[in-house]
Amino acid sequence: MQASVSKLLERTEQGKVSWEAGSSDRFSAVLRESPTSAFQFLLSKAGTSNLRTIYLSMYDLQGPELFTVESTELPTNEAEERLTDNLEHLYEAVRRQALKIPDKIKTVSDLLDRV
């Protein structure tokens, strides 16, 4: 699963995977293999303000959940640490893309230039 998360992060940063914002702290992306075959990724963040866990789930749109991974506040090994780092980077990249944060910051900057 680590390889899938890494590749999803890479493709998201390259703009090759398009994410949509759902309810608060939830995002989704669909990858189509063919008109009748697709996979959905759901990315979410939950918990208290001090302890937040990131969840990534993959679904076959024709069937069940294929996997779910989650970040770990206190990783106990290198693999958990790498997965947590990738999930944190993925979440931030997805959030920025889905909420169009760079565009909004540019718009505000342009508005401030005119004030």
C-alpha cells in the first residue's frame, strides 16, 4: 500500500489526479480505467485539535472497499513513519488543490494591490 500512497501523492502533486472537496476535511478522487471500471479514493482527517488522524481509503466503484490506511501520531517503525509522512503531504496537497487555495491567495493578493 505504501507504493500506492507514494504514487498517488506524486500524481496529485503533478496535477494528474483531480480531487473534489466534500464535507469538512473530506476529499475524493475517481480514477477511471474504462467506462465501466473505476476506483475512488477518499481522504479525510478526524480527531481532536491535538490528535488528528488522516485516513485514505480506496474503493472499487463496482464493489467493496479495497484498503484503508491511516497516519500514526507516534510511529513505531520506519514504514509507519514513511506512510504517515506521505499521508500528511498528500492531505495538504489535496486540500490545496480541491479548495483552490493558490488561486484564492493570488486573488486576495491582487485585491490588496488595488486597495
